[in-house]
Amino acid sequence: MKTAVLLIGHGSRDEQGNAEFLRFVEELRERMAGQMMVGCFLEFAKPDIAAGIATCVALGATRIVAVPMILLAASHVKLEIPEFLDEARKLYPSLDIVYGCNIGLHERLLDLLVERFQEADTALASQKTAMEDTAIVLMGRGSSDPDANGDVYKIARMLWERTGVSTVETCFTGITYPSLQDGVSRAVRLGAKRIFVIPYFLFTGILIKRMKNRMPELQQEYPQVSLQMAKYFGLHDILYEVVLDRIQEAQQAKSRMNCDFCQHRQLAQHRHFDHDDLAYRAQHQTVGEVLA
């Protein structure tokens, strides 16, 4: 069986962001010498998922391990990409397609966030401001899926415990709130004298550049604090390590996804119970009797 790894990036209207992703795929291919690897995009850029799968097939792959290089598991990961893969299964019935886990909540990404904070902190180290006067604003992309947004808050809590700063506030670049303005404002009200905005983003793009352009305006609004944005993840050794880990999990059929609070999963459960209400009630009653 000839296996190809299909890395699926989100895609951006910003060509620099797409180029960074493709460069990441190329360098990861070099690190995995001998492993067939193809990069593609979910939207906004080419090649798309269908073209990526067609390339794998043309290269002789009989098995594809598809890994979404997307940080948070919202509708893209839970619904849209699986639909594309299902279409490919119909088109190539003899092709084995394994769907891996997104980048998600990986412990090594927390190490990378800490490193990005320390890099930015070193740049302002001459101010000698204590950690109790320092705040982090963790900036996520934002989603309509509460489960995905909740993951950003979980990471923020873990980042607070690792860094010892006075507070780690959470903000999003769009779709939901709090905004970057909200996150910085809250940190200021809590007494921070230094604020580090740390992007929870893989690569650059329109959103990163838009938020970076907002920083001078926020600095003018809060001249009493030092305000700085740290670097996004980018082509960092830790990110290569995390993606390799996700690939190996998928190859070994050990991929797991945290869907317990996913609105799509809950909707599917409700529909299932509606269609089989009697069976559900019978099971529920049996469990209750046992617990009693």
C-alpha cells in the first residue's frame, strides 16, 4: 500500500500566508524523506482539496492520510473537510482515505506560545517591569462554534499558569467577541503596565496584518502601557514536531477529536434521539434504575 500525506491548510486571500503554508509543507516533506506529501487548501487558494487528492492518486497513492492544518476544530474540520473526503471516496472507491486530527490542543503548542511571549518580553526587558504588572492577550481567530472558542480560553488558562503574568485575557479577530480592543482594554483596567498580544495563529494573513495595524491605534489610546504583538507560530521547529505527531497518530489510527461539547455533534444526537425516541427512553430508564 502506497501512502500519501495530504496536508490541508485553511487558505487565505493573502498570498504571503499561502506561500508560508506551502513552504512549511515543502520543508516537512524534506524532514520526512521518502514520504509522499501534498499540500492543498480548503478555500481561497489553489490547489483545493479535490486537486490535492487527484495529485496523490496520480502519484500512485492507494491510501491518503489527510491531516487538517487548522488550529481549532469548528465547522471546517467537523463538517466541510469530511464532506470533501466523502466525495473523493465516491470518486475513487478503491482509495483508502484516513482523516486525522486537526492541530488542536497540543501540549507542545503551549511551549511555543510561552517561547513567543519570552521573545517579545526580552525585547522590552530593559523596562524591568514585574510580572504582576504584565498581561498577555491571547488572540484567536474566532468561530461560530462555542466549542472551538472555548478551546482558546482553555489555552489561555494554561498559558497563565505557565508564565506567571498577572492575567491572560482572550480575544478574537472576528466572528465573535471579545475583540482585540476588548482584550487590551480589560488588561489595562486590571492594572497591566505591559501587554503582550500573542496570536494563536499558524501563519500570516489578512487577519494578522489587520490586527497588527490596529496596534499603533491601541498604543495611542493607552499611552500609559507598553503594548506589543508577538510573532505567530510560523516555520518553527515545534510546529513541525506537532504536525508530525498528528500525521503519525492518523497513520496508526489513533487520532482523537474533542467533540463532547460540539454543537454539530449535539445536533446529530438530538436528531438520532428523535428518530429512535422509544429506544433512547428505554435505555435511559434502564440506566436510571441501575444507578438507583
